[in-house]
Amino acid sequence: MRTLILFATDEGQTEKIAVRISERLAEQGFASDRHNIAVDPETPIALDAYDAVIVGSPIHYSHYDARLADYLKQFRDVLHEMPSAFFSVSLGILSDAETEREEVRKITDAYLSETDWNPLLKIHFAGALSYSRYNWLKRKLMQIIARKAGSPTDTRFDYEFTNWVQVDQFVDQFVEFVNRCKQSDELYQQRTIYSTPTRRYSVAHLRAQAEESA
Ligand SMILES: Cc1cc2nc3c(=O)[nH]c(=O)nc-3n(C[C@H](O)[C@H](O)[C@H](O)COP(=O)(O)O)c2cc1C
């Protein structure tokens, strides 16, 4: 099973999470490739060559990454069939105020609905306050936001809030889920006879089961 981890990042926390995801997959014996769309938006991606995909984006100014959204729209048909998961990285999800956390969930729902993608797993990770990576204006802005949220305001330091145990648990859940998507040998071998199913791992039969039991 080969997984693509497709992500965007501005200050690096989402990349750090993507790295941990690939390490955890490797610990379970699964290969993965990472593609950072923020530095390489032009390279075409052979998504079809992968068995599964994990997509991750940070929230900045109440928005997920727009370049990633373009990819998701472009690959809508393949994504609909392959096992996939979305991880969100934000600070709002850490807030004590339910309204702030609800706002993050609303941004997520709007993003997934805009891209017409329905990943079977979705998760929210807390990101980081990376003061050393911000320019002067951003540092001031983030300090004001942090003060309001009761987060650290001493800009001489960076603060990481990501729960790495949660990241590992997410990967373990993903692996379990992808294993359930594996087509039986019998079905898979028929792929040359029928046009579908063509993928070794597919959510098509899981969706069909869900529809049957609904
Ligand atoms: C300029 C700026 C705007 C941000 N806007 C939001 C926001 O609207 N909502 C939120 O929950 N987090 C927001 N954050 C927090 C980021 O999601 C968090 O710092 C995350 O770790 C950034 O991920 P990255 O390092 O991969 O870019 C913002 C951070 C910055 C620097």
C-alpha cells in the first residue's frame, strides 16, 4: 500500500505533521511520498499511482489553502473512489470557546463541500505559534490574537501545540480503514474483464454497504 501525503504549509507545522505521518506509516510497513504544494504547485501528480491519499492544510485568515483546493477539484473522480483522509491544522481548535472550535469545523465543511470531496476520515490537529517565522506585522497580529485566546504572547519563543499521540492514532486509524478498503483477490483479478473495480483499495464497496444498510 502506497500513500500520497499532499499538503500545504506556510510556517512549517503542517509539514512537520506530514513527516510524522509518513514515519508512522513506515513503522507499520507502508510506503508514502510527501508533496508540498506550497513549494511545488506546478508539478503534475500521478494520484492514480497511489493506493490512498492523506491531504493536510493549515488555516490562515479563516481559509484553507486554495492551491490544494484546485488539486482536489481536479482529482475529484479518483478521490471519490480511493481511501482518503483530511487533516486540518489550526489554532482555533484549541480554543476554550466552543464558538471558535465550531468556526473551525464550519470552515472545514465549507472547504470540503467546495471541493466536492468527502474523505472518510477527517481530523483536527492543533498547530503552532511560530513567532520566529513571522514578519514584524504578522508577529504583532498573532500576539494580539494569542492574547485574546489566552495563548502565549512572549514572541522570543515558538510554541507547539500539536498532540503527537493524536497524530499517531490518526495514522493507525487510517491504516485500519485502508485495510478494510482492500478489494478481495477475486474482485481485483476481474479488473481486466470489467471496467470497475480497477483499484486494489477502493471505498466503492464501503459506500455501497453504507447505502444498503441505510
Ligand atoms: C497569519 C496567520 C493567520 C492565521 N489564521 C488562523 C485562523 O483564521 N484560524 C485558526 O484557527 N488559526 C489560524 N492561524 C494559526 C495557524 O493555523 C497555525 O499557526 C498553524 O500551525 C499554521 O500551519 P503551518 O505552520 O503549516 O503554516 C493563523 C496563523 C497565522 C500565522
